[in-house]
Amino acid sequence: MSKQSCLKNRKFREIKMLNCEEASAESFSGKVSVAKVGDIDIAYRCVGSGEPVVLVHGIAEDGTSWSGIADRLANEGFRSIAIDWRGHGRTTVGQPQGTVEQLADDLLQFLELISGAAVCVGFSLGGVIVLEAALKRPDLVRKGIIAGASSKVGRAAAKFFAERIAQLETDPEMFGETLGEDTKAQIAHNKAAADDVTQSRLKAVGNGAGYVNAAKAMIALSAAPMTDRLREMVAPIHIVQGANDVFCPTKAADMLREAMPQAGYAEIPQAGHLMAVDQPEMFAEAILAELEKQSKSENAK
């Protein structure tokens, strides 16, 4: 690569980081920014300064689900960037394809245009999105921290999502009640938070178009699991699992570890699927440990 090209790339990196710095606030509840990314307008929140960490939420959530985690990471010297992905929260749905590939492409375009290369933390379907993005562009996903995710969707889970799609499209009020029950089942320890979390999730779902798109992406993993492709992973990966997760149980993490034997692993005790609700402090500590390890590794090169 020529010296002129290097200077051009460095300048582009500086412009991208400036965009996020301008959007940063003193706390995660501050300013929401919007960026045109492909066919959608992605809403995102930035807090802190330092190396970027992009937080990718799960289905029926938005970036606000990372609030406590984001502030903790910012306090430790990282720039937390939480996106609302396609059709969730304040992000438009665009032309949804119902695939993990499209959702991963959305993330990669965000990394290219806004944050620059970053450690990406993905929860549930967000973890699957990060894995797909890391397979495609390990130069942009510096490290993937994957929490409560699975590379394969079984028949029971596929049926679960198909039923939720049908309910959302025919009886939204009943879907709200069902999401409330799902949320309670995904919390193992902090049961008192269930009602508030349900209301936040319903707000993130909005008119349901993004949820339907994401649920279709999950169902597609039943017919075409990504497990075998993970054997080709070159980006560093760390897996975080809730010890009491019944929605994405430990066997899902075991499958990821078998496909990626080089990946790290941490288990959060007394945590169900919604580990950021059950054990936010321990979840944040698990993320921070990997961020610090990645920084040391990169500085040593």
C-alpha cells in the first residue's frame, strides 16, 4: 500500500471516530444519533472515550438494554457504542430480508462508516450477528464477545419464533402478554425487574416489523446452521454463558466451543438468558476482562 493510501485511510479513520466522539454524552441516557447505513437509518448512542466497543442487542430489544453495561465500560476508559438494529428501537426497517447475513452487513457498514474497527459484543441474536460479521470481516471485528447465543436453531425454537410471528401479525395485544411471559422465563435471579424489562422490550418492538424480520432470521438458522462455518473463524472470540439460561442453554455454548476451540469462555452464575438484567455487574466484569486482554494483545504486536 502506498504512503498516500495509508494517509488517506488514516484520515478516513479519524473522520469516522470524530463522528462518534461528537455523538458521545456523559452518560448512556444522553444523545441519540442517527446514521444513514445502506437502506436504513441506524440509531445509536455513544458514551465515553477510548477504544470503541460496539454493543449489539438481541431480538425484542434496542440499544438501551445495554445502559448499565455501557456506562460501566465508559467509566473504565472505553467508548461504548450501542446500536438499535434493523427495525428495533429508533432504527428504520428498510427492505428486510429475514436473514442473519443482512443484519451482519448492517453492522459491518456501521463499523466502516461510523465507529471504525471495534470489539463487538453481541447478545443472543446479536451474538449471531457478530459471529457472521466476524467471519466476513475480521479486519473490522477486532474481537467478538458472544453472550447467550447459538449457531443453530432447533425445531422447537423455530416453532417458537414462527408462533410469535403469527401472534404479532394477528393479535398484537396477545403478543405483548406472551412477550411478558417470555421475559419472566428469561430472568433467573432478578425477577422484580420483569415488568419494567417487558415494557422496554415492547417499546423496542414497536410496530413489530423488525421483530418479524429478526425472528425469520432465527428460523433460517434451523435450515442452515452456521456451526460448520465457524471452524473458519480467524477473529478472536470469547463466549459468555448464563448458568441458568433455559432459552439458550449451556449446550449451545458447548457447540460454539467445539466449533471454535480457540475461543475463550466465561459462565455467569445465577443468570438466565437476560444476563444483563440478572447479573449486570458480573456481565460487565466478564466483558471488561476480555477488552483489557485484547488491548494488551494488540499493544504487544
